[in-house]
Amino acid sequence: MKIDLHSHIKLSKKTEFTIEYFQESIQEARLNGLNAIAMTEHFNTHRFYDIYEQLDRHYTYKEDYYDVEGFKLFPGMEVDVKFGGHILVIGMRASVLELRSRLEPHTKADAFVPFEQLLDWCDELSLLRIGAHPHRESNPLTQHDDSLLRRLDAFDLNAKDMYTYGPDMKNAVADLAHAIGIPVVAGSDTHHPLQFGSIMNQFDHDYNTVAELAACIKEGRYHIKVSPCLETKVKAATWVKKILKQSGNVIVK
């Protein structure tokens, strides 16, 4: 199974979710060799629950994923934590929605949830948790105590950061993961369909549950594939967002 573990299906946090844009995103992901993604939309995105209401209307949810015409979409979120950093959480739909409900008082920057509290909730709800772009200068994770970082399931090797900082980012994330004692997984961090396929995880088998995904990651039964076109894909997606912002047709964060 080829899966992207950090993906967005809205152009920005301020835009509306539309099923048309979602379908274009999945089609592009499929064309780039993926057959699954974790949908880690920002937890404080505009009208968060609209996403799940529309997916429930259009697609069947079975085991731990939405079946999008044979393409697997695992529910998740990207959550901001107090003192900086983003955590990707992936799990059963009911668990993701329960966590989102608990995070309602924490959607503003001055009230983000403490990292430890989020981890405790993830334990309770059996959610996979990945430290997103841990070395991103604008929002790193390295300021947090190692004891908290060890409670993550993996760190995110992020296509945007590889584009921004260069190939040395791969080594920097690997060194951090080795020091903490957790693995590294790949995520495109795409907000635009063009960025799908820039980086992905090749799992050893096809999986249907988040528990199976977690076991595969923990046991190292996967490898990361970086596209030779990563720079082009990320740059193209970035430029499209910029053009849309300049046109005034959408609000892009």
C-alpha cells in the first residue's frame, strides 16, 4: 500500500470544503501512484464538521477508512499544541470526531491544548500520533521535552520542508528520530492536488485499520519513496496557491 500520512483536502484553512475539490485531489493522488491517504486537515479549519458530513453523504465508511471508489481515506487531523508545534492524529472516525469535540475550547492560538493533554487523549482514543515537520523554523517541535516526544509514534518527513530547506532536512529528521527513539514516516503536506506524489510511504501490505498502520510503522515494515519531481511538485502547488491569492478569488492563509 502506498500512503501519504500528511495531506489536506482544502486549499487553506479559510476556504470552504467542496466535494469537487476533494474528488480532484483524490484523482491526482491516484494518478501519482497512491492508493491511500491520511486526511489530516487542520483541526481549526473553517467549518471542520462539513468535511465529514459530506464524506458521509458520498462515500461508504468501513473498518477505519472511507472507501472513495477503491481509494482509502483514513480520518485524521493536524492539531496545534501549546508552546508550538503540530501533531498529526489518525484514527477511527468516531475517535477523531470525539477528539475534535474535546478540542473546541482550544482552537485559538492563545488557548492551544497542552502537548501532554493531547497525548493523554490520544492514548484514551487509540489515535496514531505523528510529530509534523519537527524542524520547521516557524513551528518546530524540538522545544518540547524529550519525554513527550517519545510518546509520539513517528516524526514526519515533510515534502514542504524538503523543498524549503533542501535534502539535508532528511538527515536532520532522521537524527532527531534516532535520538528520541521513534521512526520517520513521509507526508506531502499538500494543500493542492499537484503536490500529491512528492513523497509517500510504501507499506509491505494493504491495510484497513489504524492499528495495522501503527504496527507496520512500529515494526519498520515500510520504506519512504521520494519523487525525483518533489521540488517541481511543491513549487507548482505553491505557485498555484499564490496566483489564486493574488486573483482575489479565494482567501488563502
